Amino acid sequence: MKPGTKCIHAGAEPDPSTGAIMTPIYQTSTFVQEAPGKNKGFEYARSQNPTRFALEEALAVIENGKYGLAFSSGVAATDAVIKLLQPGDEVIAANDMYGGTYRLFTKIFEKFGIRFHYVNMQEAENIQPYINKNTKLIWTETPTNPLINIVDIAAVAAITKANNILLCVDNTFASPYLQNPLDLGADIVMHSATKYLGGHSDVIQGALVMNDQALRDQLYFIQKSCGAVPGPMDCFLVLRGIKTLHIRMQRHCENGEKIAHFLRNHPKVGHVYWCGFNDHPGYAVAKKQMRGFGGMISFTLKDDSVETAMKLLSSTKVFALAESLGGVESLINHPATMTHASIPREERIKNGLSDSLIRLSVGIEDAEDLIDDLKSAIG
Ligand SMILES: *Cc1c(COP(=O)(O)O)cnc(C)c1O
């Protein structure tokens, strides 16, 4: 099936007890058993829940994977992947990624004896020098947050396969509609379902998708043992979100393109970060591995002062000043003080994330209104 049909039908079997076309919200903590150990495959809702299972099936289908697992947040999904490792193991991670992932690695898992190396993965060969016998996982994100850099997933996968290392790709920014890392050789795809999958800024949730059954079993064991499972209502919301993922992403891409070009042609705008420009350093790879360029755009102003950026951030009317992304409504964000404040300033500046950088999550409103809003805010 094609992606749009998959979004609508994945995981959607009529409910066996009533024929309900939409998956019911099984708001229950436990399931009655006929005799000890004799049950309908459901024992306790941390381990099994029918609404969650329907969502996990949908996640697998839209990512072209065999198995999906849903978590109570994106960082809980990341947390589960790192729990595959032992003290002494090493991870090579992208140097430009979601601030909360960096915080989880440095502030939580380093304490447990796992070592992280942060590498610019825009050139896959930069990874090789960091590989040693303890390297167990490569963690990457593309397009990156917030600098919209592109990592060549197939090139990184060639390295992980040759060295027997797991590759996990945070696919939150692209969404499964624009990019499928498993097809490019990744072992695990991670999502903050809070973003494009949910799509309506009304739920916090995470997801993992994989093909290997042994890996699925280990991650399922971690999911149920550590307990970061989403509730059935939240699973229903993400299932509902997925049904319109394809049409939302089409509009995010159209609006993203219009706004990226508007910004680039504006005399007061400095640099615009968007991977759909044909002079973007990752353009060729983005074109090869993505079906569109998405609605995430960052930019700076020519007057590169933090004060001017702050003024702009507080003067938009349609773009709401908020963290998060991927919802139907447009958001504007200041990475240095908001989403990426957990990364030390010197680390941020070293990686090109300046204090004046502004990030947009372009929503699916009418593009003209979004452009008018930015026009008057930039002044
Ligand atoms: C938001 C986000 C996360 C974390 O997900 P939560 O659902 O907020 O826990 C991870 N990666 C990326 C790229 C994100 O944007």
C-alpha cells in the first residue's frame, strides 16, 4: 500500500467484540482471567493493552518496520534504547540534536558508566575514529534540531553494519511520511510522537520501530519492566493523528517551502536553515532519502543581536511562542533559552547554534497569513 492509505488503515481492525470501526480506548488496568494463566492474551495493562497494540501495529506499518513499541514520551523511548547497554559500553551520538536527548545522555546515563562521544555526522567518515571494541550504538537525528543539518542514513548504516553496531535514528523531524530510516539500514527508529505523529499538540508520547525480533523482545522487556507505557487515551490520540499524517505533512511541506523562500528574500533576514534549498549542504542527501523537506525552518536576522531576536519572538500573532513542534498550528521558538537551554552555551556555539537563532515549526494554516505575520513581526 501507498503511504496515505497506510496512514489511514494501519493497525485499524474493527474491534472484535462490537465491530467498532475505530479502536476503542481500553481504559482498564487489568483483564479478568478464566483460570490462573488462562486468559485472552491480556493480563495487566502495563504489559498489554489493546489500544496500545493497535497503535504499535500502526507505527510499525507506517515506518515500514515489523514491530512498534509506544512509550509515555519521546525521551522514555530514547531511555529504553540506552537501557539495552551495559556500563563500559560506548555510544557515538550526533553533536547537533534535541537538547533533551543530550541531557538524558550526559546527566543520567553517564552516571551509569556509559560513555558518549558527540560527533558531527554530516560527514559519515567523521564517525570511524571514535569506533572501538566498546562501541555498541550510534545515535543520530536527521534533519537535526534546530540547525536542519542532514545526515546520510545509508552511509552511517554502512559503518554500523561493518562494525556490528546498532544504529538508532531519531526520525521526529521528518516523520514516517517523509523518511523511513529502516529502509536505509537503521536498526531502530525513534519518534517523539508528541510532534508530527500526534500532530495536534495535545499529547506527549514516544515510539520505537524495528525489524529484528530479538531486539523487539529486549525492548518490550524494558518497556514493561521500566514501565514508561502510554495510557490508552493517549494511544487513541496518536492513532487518530496518524490517520491524517500524510495530508498534514503535504501542507507542512508546501507552507515550509513558501516561508523558507519568503525569509531568504527578506532584506532583514540573515541565514535561513531549511534543507529544501538547493544550496543547502545536505540538499543532495535530503533529496535522496526524504520525500519532501518538511516545515521546520530556523533563521537568524542580519541584526544578529539577542534583543532584536527576542523582540521578534514576542511580536508574532499567528505563530505562538512555545516549545514543541509538528502540530497543526505554527510555533516560534528560541532554542538558546527554550528547547536547547540544557546544552551548555559553549557547546551550543561550537556547534553553530547562536544565541539569536529563531526556530519555526510551520503549521498548516494559510501560508499568506503566516507570511503576513512574519512580515509585520520582522518589521
Ligand atoms: C521533542 C523531541 C524529543 C523528545 O520527545 P518528548 O515526547 O518531548 O519526550 C526527541 N527528539 C526530538 C527531535 C524532539 O523534537
